Amino acid sequence: MQRTPEPELMDDREQAAAYAAADWTESHGKIPGYFRERFPDFAGGRVIDLGCGTADVTIRFVKAFPEVTVVGVDGSDAMLAFARKSVHNAGLDSRISLERRYLPDRAIETRSLDAVICNSLLHHFADPVAFWRTAASCAKPRAPVLIVDLVRPPDHQTAVQLVQEHARGAPPVLERDFMASLHAAYSVDEVREQLVLAGLPEFNVDQVDVLHWVAWGRAPI
């Protein structure tokens, strides 16, 4: 299936409200475990969550790793408004800060953080190589970088079946966005090509289930 790009920003309030209200346990709940499995020696520190959206992954990561603080960045005011409320309700204002940033952003790339996480942002990027360079640049040398995103299905009918199976009963806005994201997603082979072009050929890419791949590695020296 040919890739169909999706808008880079999700700045509609209806979208943000639907994302904030959804139960993401099935997908987001696995992300701290993906990180722990791949970086068992991680000792904590300052982490950045690129494209944090409504901060669901951010909150889950902070709860899973008591030794970290996280800065969540996103370009959408609508998403960040819900993120701030969720962080406050979780009692995590002292450990999570949120910033409106549109990537790539030089101020992000020079921060030298202890780890980078990101979920479902790459498929919004028109220039995926710029995304990978940003993700690697904002981390300290040899710091862990873990990126999770959707796998583009082989054809539209498969995408329809995946939406029916994994978004059954979801609000129409989430079904619509899920379908658009599947069409905008990159294949595992495309991700590997992007990593080579970005100067990160040592990064690994694993398809972890029918919907997702995980790319991981350490920031270059």
C-alpha cells in the first residue's frame, strides 16, 4: 500500500479530547517494558518524550521509572492542554514538565538528555530523516533512544480490518485518525533505510506486534 501522508500536527480540540479520554493500556502500557527490556542498565535521569500528545505515555513512563523526570514536548496546544490536566491529576507536576515545540527545534537538539522516548510521531513527519537526527541529537552520547510507531499494512483492506479489530467502539474521530495513521505509517524496511540516511545504522528495528515496530539504539558519540 502506498503511503499517504498525514498532517504533522493534531491541533483539533475534538481530536485531543478523544485521545485524552481513550484507554491506551493495550498499546501504551507496553512502552515502559520495551524500554526496560532493551536498556536494562538504565540508571535514570532526565528523559524527553517527543510528541507527547496528551501525556499518556509520559505518565506511564514516569510511574514505571521512579528515578526519572521527563520533559514532554508537542507542537499542539490542544494536546498540551489535556496533557497538563492529566499530569496534574496524576500528581506528577514535580516530575513532568511540558513544552510546546515544533520539531525539528535547535533548542531541543542541544539539551543533552539521559534518554529519549517517542510514540507515534514519526508517521506525522514529512522528512523522517530530520526526525531521526533530532531524536539522536537531543541525547547525551550513548544515551538510550527508543521510538515506537505503527507499521503500514500491505493494503487498504487490511487497514480496515485492523481498525475494526483494534478500535471497535471508539469514537468516530479516533477511528478516522487510526485509519489515517495506518496509511501514513512507514514499513520496517523504510525505517531501516531512514536510519542509514540519518547516520544511525547501528539502531535496531523490531516489529513487536501486528500494529507496531520498535526502533532502539544509543545516541552516537
